[in-house]
Amino acid sequence: MQPQTQTMSLPTDKFLTVAINLLNKAFLENNRTEAKRIYRDIEEGKTVSLTRLEMEDKSQVRIDLALDHREYKGKLRFTSFRTGLTLLIAQVADALREEKPLRTFQNENDPGSILFGFTAVTAENDIPSVLLLGADSRRGHPSILLRLAYFDFQQFEDQLAAGEGNMADVSM
């Protein structure tokens, strides 16, 4: 007998609030040693459990975190990652506070996979990197996977030239 799963929805603004609060707590508010431990795990391709979220009906959903850095150019370091994440969190927080429209993109092949329309651009040694946040509902599992992913900068050149997104230089 398979366990039953229930589909529940959370408005995008509330979900993003939860997501950035969890990321902020794990990497910015946490002590550096613990934040680096979590970073090392996701940098090595592991999935890390961040919390269990209790829904209105008292059911619980586990929220996990993963990092896809295949398209990052160069050697990804904790400082570079943290700088990009700080920009991403700030951009989402500003949009939520100002009640701006929240853009999302859904994967045609996987309707449970969403990419949020916020880009955090950093440059290390004059090589730009773009960090985005996505989420995957895991079919058959009471969990959501937050996915931080680096994308090829050239995919976003038009958007960045128009002044959208944030950019920071990372110094080592």
C-alpha cells in the first residue's frame, strides 16, 4: 500500500517569504561555520533538509535545499556563493515588500518545477555569474526542494542591459 499524498497550494508571495527566510537563516544569520557546512554539502551535490513546515491542516512538508553550479564559471567559493545569495534574498524581499508582480517560469516537461524571475548577478575576476531560485514539488513525497542554480550569464544579457536584476563584484 502506497502512502497517500495530498496536494496543497501556497500563494507565491507566501512561499517566497518562507523560502528566503529559510535561506537567510541558513546562510546569513547562522554562524559562519554552520553556514559553510551547509554550503559544502550542497556544493558537493547533496540535498540538505532545512525545516519541516506545518500547513494549516497540521500536515507537514519538509523543505530541502540543493545547489546546481554546473554552469558557474570558475571555482565557486563560499564567499562568492554568499554574495550572490545575499543579492537574491534582497531582491526577493524588496519585491515582496513593494508588492511587485512576481514572475515565475514553469518547466513544460515538469509542471511541479518552478523558477522564480529574480536574478542575482555577481562577477569574480570579471566573469559574471547568475544565481536563481527555483522549487520542485517532489511527486509522491511530502517535500519541496528549493533549488539554487547558476545559469549561463549570456542567457540574461538583454535583461541585465535593461537594468533588471542586481549585480555585485566579488573580491577575494
